[in-house]
Amino acid sequence: MKASYIKEEHEMLRGSLRKFLEKEAFPYFEQWEQNEEIPRSFWQKLGEQVFLCPWLSEKYGGVGADFGYSVVLNEELERVGTGLIGIGLHNDIVVPYIDTYGTEEQKQKWLPGCATGDLITAIAMTEPGAGSDLAAIKTTAIKEGDHYILNGEKTFITNGIHADLVLVVCKTNPKAHPPHKGISLLMVERDTPGFQRGNKLDKVGLHSQDTAELIFQDAKVPAANLLGDPGQGFYYLMEHLQQERLIVGISGIAAAERMLEITIQYVNERHAFGQAIASFQNTQFTLAEQQTEVEIGRVFLDRVIAAHMNGEDVVKEVSMAKWWITELTKKTASACMQLHGGYGYMEEYEMARRYRDAPVAAIYAGSNEIMKTIIAKKMGLA
């Protein structure tokens, strides 16, 4: 069943993107996993094909595409591997902040590079002592003349090693009450004095995705790099988290669909007791159940995407999709791993990587416990 928002131009994009990825990504992805990073050259190739931020205005290097393009891009990148999530974060999470809240001067300075792949972005919210409780961040940016002096540490930062431009969530008014009213967004460039990378983090999964610690020690950031108004950062973040969590749901359902695809192929080819594993009732029931749940998740997600594209406030529905689909992704990974038997535990099989990569989506972009809290509030359960 084709989603209502998918038009001919979206399917044309899918076709050209698949050809591109078959040539430029699939043959190299396992090597990227071993190297624990995606080469910058791949980002630039994406930019050459207008696969980075296609929704941007033409004057900044995009083609003015709708969110349907982002859906297709994230689905097809997920088919290669979840380690490519940093591209979706750049395209549909970080760069939109610049486009929405940036001055024309800031847009002219940064957006063209974001579209070509010459500027890779990251967003730095989480700290060693503050994750879901954003108001508890300790990173400060105190204005001194025409600069902000930035101090603090961030962790679990997607694109942390490659990032040339980091959207840092910080407190420009540490004494504000309530605390979230002191939060601002500051764009920090790669060569900023006092800004350094910490460790590239050694993760259970997402090996090709460069996740790092970022350290700011009296980092001197031009006041002109403040995004939007001071003290409004928390509200800007709340406005954009709907799309961030929707991107996670899109990737999650695509991952589940991919796991079913490779598992159906495997059980048809693998034989035991003189017959294909696919002929056993347990296999059939397991995959029938998983396929049904994935189809249900896909239909709900498509409805939410259509509403989001229509400009509707679907925070509750996005929160539902994020938690339910990411839990489903974990469930699908477990069921498909079991059907692969011992081979599913071998690194040479894609299923092993999928199994490792699945769990973290229930944690990032707001943990699933936070999603349930949001849903409860929207239900009037204060």
C-alpha cells in the first residue's frame, strides 16, 4: 500500500538513490564499520547528487523539496545500515535549525556548505550529567564583548568527529528561573579556539557512526554565532523535536522491514531436517506475526508523516510512533536473529549488525520512557 504523500517524483528519487547507494555505499559499508567512520568523500558525493538537504531553497544549494524526499532518503540510507543515521541528523535535524532561526548572513555563511557536504553538522545537547533532563545542562556561554566564552562538556554526540559546525545547547543565563529560560543555541565552528574533541566513543553498535565527546574550555565563539534570540533555545528545541523523533521512527520501520527481508531470504535458503526452515510452522508463525506488526507500524507512521507534512501538531502521535516502532525494531531484531540460528551471531551476516544496532533507537532523541510521559500529558494525565 503506497503512502498518500509519496508521489512520482519521490519514487524517481528512490530509484536514483538506490542506484547511487548500490555503487557508492553497499560495497564499502562493512569496511566503514571496521574503520569506525564514514569517509568525508561519501558526504561530498551525496552533496554532488543533491542528496544532502534537498529541502533547502535553491539559493542555498537545495531544490526546495518537500519532507517526502527526506522520508525516502532516510529509508534508503537505513537499508544500507543504521550507521548512516548521522546523515539524517545533518539533513533533517540540525540544518533545519539554521534555516528556521538563522539570520540571512548565517544562512549564506553555512547552508551552501551543508548542502555540498563540505560542512558536516552535529547537535550537542547531552552531557555526562544531563540527558533527558535538558534544563539540567551545565554548559555555559557567558558574553564578553562581541564573543561568548563557552565552557562545558558534551557526550554521545553523533557526527562528533567529522562535525565542522556544532549546534551547542548551552546556558547564556545560568541564573535564570526556571532554568530552561536561560538556554540558548550557539553555533560552534571547527577551528574555534578552546574547542576540542574528546574520545571517539566505543559503542556496542553503530560502529561506522562517529560518536564523540566534545570539550569546551574557554572556547571563544563570536556573538554573531548565536542562533535566534538568547534564552529561547529550549523553546526552539521543543519546536523541532517532533521532526527529530519522526526521523527515528522512519529509520526504525525501515530497519525492521530490512531485517524481515533478509530473514525471509535466509529461511527459504537454509535447510534443516531435509527441508527449508521456511516450511516449519514456528518459522511461519514468527514471521507472520512480525510482518503484521511491521505493517501496522508502517500504516500508522505514514499517517503521522502525512499530518506532519500538512503542518499539523502531532507531538503525541510522533511520540507514540517513536516508542512503539523502536520497541518493535528491537523485537524484530531478536526474532530474526533467532531464526538465523548460529549464523545470525556471525559478523559476516548482516543480521548480527542489525541486532547490535537496533536497541539504541529506544534511547536517543528522547528515551521511550520520556515518550510515554509526553503521551500521558497529551492525554490529560497530569
